[in-house]
Amino acid sequence: MNPAMPKTISAIEQGIAAGDHLGAQLCVQIDGGIIADLAIGDSRPGVPMRSDDLLLWMSAGKPIAAIAIAQLAERGRLALDDRVERFIPEFGASGKAPITIRHVLTHTGGFRLVSNNWSPEPWDRIIERICASKLEPGWIPGEKAGYHVASGWFILGELIRRIDGRAFDQYARDEILLPLEMRDTWIGMPIEQFHAYGGFEGRVAPIYSTDRSPPQIKGMANTEAGCTECRPGANARGPIRELARFYQMLLNGGELDGRRILAQSLVQQMITRQRIGTFDETFKHVIDWGLGVIINSNRYHDDALPYGFGPYASDDSFGHGGNQSSCGMADPQRKLIITWVCNGMPGEARHDVRVRAINAAIYEDLNIG
């Protein structure tokens, strides 16, 4: 226990007592220094959580795909305003030809409902179905917004595969994760690595549905296939302190520990508002977006805003949450990084309360609320 973070620890422990989760990992950094690196509660019943356990981040890993696309833009392999069909010709079918890479990154493409992140289908079949799908009725790409839970991220991964030649999981490992020393972070880990970690009896921690009692192991996410197949929008796994390294790189303008991952000019595009004041047809709230990241939308005074950053985050804070489980964010004005993940999915309403409680407690513990 870290006595410097009493309100934060209390908020997480209250969630344990309420049955929202069994345990959590938390990493907080200010100006590049680690303030807290905590493991609280259990990874599974009766087994204490460890800081090096590999937890499922869900959608909190999505910005990794956005950075990969930005790297290809920096290298002249694509332009953000290129149509997707330039690289995936079959994608342009059924009205989708006008959709650009920028539209995919800002969730303004209009092909939301084709796939889900935990489909057991092989990669090529998922891409085939997305490409054959129709543009949503009445949707003008770039003018209407709605969060693409899975489909857009499969397309970003396929763009990387067709342009670079490497599958997305291998590209991310080579070009982002290992250079950032995120050695225990995977977006689909090799089967032999899954077993080297000891699977779900070892360092790979399961996630639970806690909207029922007793908590139940969550479906495909807690299977060997769920760990080893690449799902760009869902199955990033690792110790949450490694996600803090990713956000520190962005806060530093694309560089960490002498390794440059992305040009500062492209980082700036990614983490500033590209979609402003637009109603999101998926979340049913007005939410601002950068390129692949959420920008703090507290300016709209919406107390029910889902997957926000809490009441004290600066206006230019950015990041991405994970489905009923996690939060990754950076507050540039405070030079603050917050990453945390809970191993319980209690339902959207309870999770939204949890997000606000944990993030508010962090700011209050740091006396910057």
C-alpha cells in the first residue's frame, strides 16, 4: 500500500467491497517520474494481484494501432486523407468508397456494426465481411460520427498488413512495443508465450463479469484463443505500467528514453481535436476525438459522459478507456499520466461511476484537483 495515494486506494478498495472487481493495477506518473505503481486486491479469488500480471486492457490498447498508422504516414507509405480503398480495393464496395483513413481514426466512417472484437472467425474472414458490408443508411463519411467498436480497428490492422507486409501484431511488437520496452505487452501473444507465462494459472490474469453474483469468467477473452489471436480493438494485454510508458512517449512528443517512435508533428495531430462538438451515434453523447484517441469532453458539461477522464482533467487531456475495465490518459498541463485496469466488468453504469471516482481520487491525492 502506498500512503501517498490514500483516496485512490480507498476508491479501488470500495469497488472491491461493492463487487465491481476483484483487484486492480494502477500506475501514475508526473513529469516522467513514477508516483505510484500499485497492485491491489486479487487477480483471481485468493491469489493476490501483482504489478507484473498481464491484464486485459480491452479498448485502452486501441491507440497503439493509431500510432502504427501515423508511423506509416511519417514514412510516406500512406496519407491520412487517402481513401481506404486505395490499399484495400474491395473495401470500397457498397457505398464505402469515400471513406478515408482519417475517417476511420475519427470514427466518422459509417461501418460500425459489421463485426465484434471477439468473433472466433479467422482474420481474413473478418476483413472479408467488413469489406462486403454497406455504408450505413444516411451516413456521409466525415459528417456523421459514431464509435466503431471493432470494425474500424480491423481495417487499420489490415491497412498495416497490406502496406508493410507484417501482420498488425508483429508490426506493433517490432515498431512500438519493444522500442518502448513494453516487453510484456501483446496484442495477440504467441501460443508458446501464453504457456511460458503459465496461462490463466500464472501471470495472465482473467477478467470477470461482475454484473452478476458470484463473478463469472468472461467468455472468449479468457481463452487461449482470446489471448493469442490478434484483435486490434480489444485484446492488448500487459502490466498496466507498460501502458504508462506508451502515454509518456506521447506526452514527450513521440520519444522516450532516447528512442523516437513518431515525429512530434504527427503526435500533435493525434492528440488534438480533429472532431469537435459532434454527437456520437454509438455513445449517444457529444465527444471530441483526436486521431484514435478521445479528447477530454468535459467542456460540454455532460455529467453522464462515458469513458471520460474525471472532473479535474485539463481540457486538452487525451487517452482511451477500455470496455468496463480500464483507463489510459495523459494530462499535458499537469505532465500527468494515469493508467489503471480493473479485472471486473460491472456494467456500463457502474463502470462510469468507477472511472470518475478513481480519476478524481488520483487528482485529489496529488493535490491538483
